[in-house]
Amino acid sequence: MKSAIRLSQCMIVKNEEKNIRRALNWGKKIVCEQIVVDTGSTDRTVEVAKEMGARVFHFSWINDFSAAKNFAIEQAKGNWIAFLDADEYYSDEDAKKILPLLKQAEQKFSPSSCPHMIRSMLVDLDDSGEPFSTGIHDRLFRNMPGLRYRNRIHEVLCLPDDKELIVLDASKELAIYHTGYATTNFKEKEKADRNLSLLKQEVEESPEDYNMWSYLGDSLFAANRLEEAETAYYRVINNLGEMITYFRKNAAFCNLLKIKYTNHSGNEKEILSIYQKAKDSGCTSPDLEYWTGNWFYQQGEEQKGRFYFEQALRSLDKYEMSGSLSISSGLSYVYKMIFQSYEKLDRPSEMVRYGVLALRADPYQDTVLKGILSLLKKERGEEESADATFDFLRKLYDLSSLKDKLFLIKVSKMTSFSALEKRIYDLLSLEETNRLNHEEQSDYSISEEERIRYFSCINCNNETDQEFMELIKESRMRSQDEVLNGFKEKLRNLGKTYNGVEDYYITQISRFPLWSNEAVKQRIAYVQANTDGLIRLYSNLADYHSKKVLISILRSWLFLDTDRLGGVKKGQEEYFDLDIIPTGEGKVFVDAGAFNGDTVRLFIKAYGKKYKKIYCYEASKENADKLHQNLRTAENIVVTPLALDSGNGEKHIVFDKEDPSISYLSQTAGDMYVNTAALDGEVTEKIDILKINVNGYEKQALMGAQEHIRKGHPSLLIALYHDFEDLTKIPEMIMEMDSDYKLYLRYYGGDLIPTNFMLYAI
């Protein structure tokens, strides 16, 4: 006779007061006991757990997750165990399925063949509660002698003598939701430093355990220590063997390609070499093609990018594993990019195919629907009747939903498809018609519904807020070609007024190392692809002058609006806004990218000579020599001919003799090598003010100053204009390091080309 199912819920915790109620709630109706092992909480975790009826035990933390988990298992009395972390939970619906599944497992199999574990899908959630990746985990298992966890971190269940485990795959029936990788939770719990310490211990003791090297790469990646992560992943892919698991091997290759994409690094030969080695070693993850395709799109190689995106989709169809996939949360983007590629090639059948897939993934992509409607409108009789188009849309949209009807009317207007617009308009009730007429006062006006859906973090208090939301909406509604053509027309008109302005614009924009003749197009594409990040940045800016600076930069990028840039300049010296940083007395100032000492002279001019110390870093020895000479009469100044980076090493420098101020570092080629170092290892005393302007290497220099930023909270002045993506990426990096910063934007550049805009983080 089969024994009754008795399920024990176990977990180990430390300072999980925010999560513990939800962590215990899901199991209340199905488990026979709840065991909480505390490893040293200083908040109300233990108190709350006891209030909820859990049996609480204490375990002295010895830097070993397996030891703590095995202690919890020893306390369990049930014949099955559910071992989830405090930031994980089953939905109520899935929790009801667990006992029947366990009962089925015991009844279906003999005692010798009964599964040891029941497999669940793991869904990682971001800060907004949206899934961003999926994987599989074995968190339901039999309570039997010998079945215990192994490894200090990234612990796995094992039987004695490594006997084979029998697993019942229920990943299609059960899903565990994981909030632990949401950025706010990750930062609050300070997992990164702890995990890195444990993983480094593991690889030091077992340097040939390449599974652990792969996990170490993941943790370094999560901590934005990308170069170190890259080194760890290369160690894995250069030492492939039987012991490394399929998932760890896939993770190493996929994340290595992702780092190349994130860092804008590598060349085609290197990327394809990594990709081919992954395929030769048996990796089948669709993310291989996904990140390879992303890299090619980033380089402007659209046809190659589309090829790998289509390969990724074919791989996804065949993929039988349940590992975590980045492409799962990027499908809408993949379909859209392929659609746009075929749109440019004027291949209607492929356009419709991928356009429909894109709209099924996200039905509110107006540029995609606009392209499809433009095709359908050309069909015989459609411009007059819209019959076939109307039937087509009924399969994709809920025509009883006001939201869907308003969206379809909007896109019909964008395509001048009046017959379709009338068909949808006729579906509106009188109340809905009145509402629409009110909202149509402006093509880009923001309804309350749109504000809640797209701009929930912005309280619309004034015209500046309204203008920003309308600007974002307009960038979403207009195609890249429309915006680009309008920009070129404005430049031509300026050229008629100011002779030679077009040639001057192109010449000046090409001066910057990360810009090019394609910079205008790249900036427009960046804005349209990163509206969510721009919305977050706007909501995080601490004053309305900063918000106006952001609007002015975006209007310049999109529409060549030169008037606005001149209107947001501050009358103070560049870099040092006295309203934001009122004093330099007694301060330690670090100038990364000190050039010839111009910024230091501005610092002394603004704050006087009562500073404590000034550290100057300049990669170019020629510039550093001039810097030393120019500042020879100033006191307490240390000049170091060194490039600040995320770590110690060497980099190429591309030196511009005509304009030394725009010399820049490169990972691939240059005129000479320069030494690099992380600021955290260079300056031991507390830093009060840190300025970074290093011609496109700002992100790496910031990563090398993480300890100073997290522990000392220095005031930061960071150049954002060298790389378009820095406008959103650098503020996000800083807030991940320390969410207490207040952010400001100031503009000190010219009216024609938006340069010299600085982020203040205070």
C-alpha cells in the first residue's frame, strides 16, 4: 500500500522580511509543515515566520549553501520536500497541482523506479513583474537518506556515489516564479558580493571545475564586471570536456556573445569563431543565434543580423531543452527586426508573415501594423471597402475593446486608410466617440489610458511632462525613415540660410570616435528602441532643468531642433554647477580624462584652493606630460599617466595628433599600448568628487570605481555624449550601484551638434 503524501516545505533565509510572507503563503494549504532555517537575520524575518506558523531553526552561516540546506532537510518529517528560496513561489493555481502530481508519481512507478525529483519551470521576473527569462529547476524531491545537496554555491542534489537520479519532468505543468534577479531585490540583498566570494573559493579549490567557472562568469556578468566575466567564459570554452554540463556550456558561449554585444566589442571573425565553436561542441541554444544576430544588427550588418535571427527562430522550434533563454523575452523584437528588414527589401509575403508574428507577440507595435496596412491597402478594392483588411484585423485584435479600437483608428490615420478608419470608427459607442474626439486635438496628445500604460512613473504636473510624453509617443509613431528624412530636410534648410552648414555638420559629427557619418541614423534608431529607458531616466531626474535638457537633446537628435539646446545652457563654468555641488573645500577630487589640466583649472576657479587633494588620470603620456607642466604650480595634485578601466591591464590608444582631446581607448587596435587600472585599486582614501570624461570609455571606468561609489557615495560628473547608449545605460549603472543618488543633467555644448552634456549624480 502506497504511503500518504506528506509534503514538507523547507527554506533557508537571511533578512527576507519583505519576501517571507509570500514565500510561506503559497504552501499553506498543501504542506504538512513549513521549516525555516535562519542563517543570521537582523530584520523581522524570524518573527514573521513564527507568526505564520513555521518551525524556525537557526544555523550558523559557514559560507556553504549546501550545508545549510542539508540541515533543513534533516528537520523535515514529510516523505516529499519542496525546497524553494524565499524569493520564489508557486502560483495558487500551480500549488494545487503539486499533491496530485506527487501522488501520481508514486502510484505510477514501483518503489525502485519512483522519481527522485519533480522538475518545474523557473520564470525570472524583472522589477515590473514581467518575465525576462525561463529555465528549469528541481525543487520537489523525495525525502530519502543520501539525497542531499552538494557545492557551496549553485548547489545540486546528488545521491551517494553519484548514482543516477530519476526525474519526472513537470515543467509544462508547474512554474516557480523568481523575483531574486529583479535589480532592486538583487541590490537590497547584496547577493552579488557574497556569491562572487563563494564562487572564487570554489574555483580556487577546484580550478578544473569548469561548471563553477561558468557560474563565476554569470555572477561577474550580473555585477557588470564584464571583462572579468569574459575571461571566465573563455576559460570555460577553451577547456571543454565531459564533466561540464550542457547548460553550463551553453551559458558560457551565449553570455560571451552577449558581452561582445553589450560592450560593442569584437570583430566578425571573432564572433563567428565563438559561434562555430559552440555549434561544434554540441550547443543548440537558440540564444547563440540570437546574440550573434544582435551583434550584427549593432554593427549595421542588417542582412547578416536577419540571417541569424531567422536561424534562432528555427533553432527555437526544434529546441527540446528547458534552459533559460534570452530570446524568449525578445521574440517581439526579433520578429519586428526581421519584418523591417524584409520591408526594406520590398518582400511582401515575408513582411506579412513576420509582421503577424510580431503583432501576436505585442499587438501595439504601430510601425509594424502600419507596414502591413500599407500592403493590404494596395490589394484590389481594399482602399474603397477595407473588407479583407477588417477581417484580417479581427483575428489579431479584440474589436469590443476600446483600447484596440483606438489603436486601430490611430494606425489607420497614419496610413491614410480612410475606409478602414471608418469601419473601426463605426464600432464606437457614442461615449467612446466623444472621448476619441476629445483626444484627437493633437496627433501626439497623451490620453490618461496611455499615460497609465506607458508613462506610469511620470505624474503629469506641467507642460514639460506633457511635452516629454508627447515626444516619446511621436518617436514611437513615426518610422525611422520619416524622422531621418525630416532631419535631412531641416539640415538642408539650415544650409540655405548658413552656407556650408551641411558639410560642417558631417565633418564635426565624424570627429567623435564612437560616432560616424551614420550617427544621425544611429541616434534616431537608439531613441526609438530605448523609449522605456528614456522614460525611466526622465522620471529619475531630480529637477525640471534636467528634464528640459533631456527633451532638448532628444529633439536635437530626432528633429535637429537647434533653438532648444541654446535655451538650456547654464551660465556657469563647464562641469561645476554650484547649485548642485556648492563647495570643493576639503574635498578629494578625481579627474579621469584630465587631458591638459583644463578641468582642474575650472575646478580651482569654481571652488578655490582649499581642496584636500586632486588625482589626475590621463591615458596619453603626451597629454599627461602637458598636464603635469600646466599644473606644476598647484599643490596636492597627483598626475598619473594611466587609463582608468574596469580592471588592470593594457589597452590600445588611438591618438589624434591634430586634436589630442579626442584620443580614445580601443580593445582591438591603436597607435600604442597604455596601462589601465581600476580606480578602486588606485585611490585608497575616500573620494568626494569624481569626474569621468574619457571619450567613450566611461562605462568601464565607472565599473572600476564601484567600491568607491557603493561605500563612499562620491558626487559624480560623467560625460554622456560620446556613446549614444550612455544616455540611459550610465544612469542605470549608477543607480544599480547606489539607488540613493539624485540625478541631474546639464548641457554645455553648441547649438548645432549636442555635445558636452554631463550627468551629475549626487
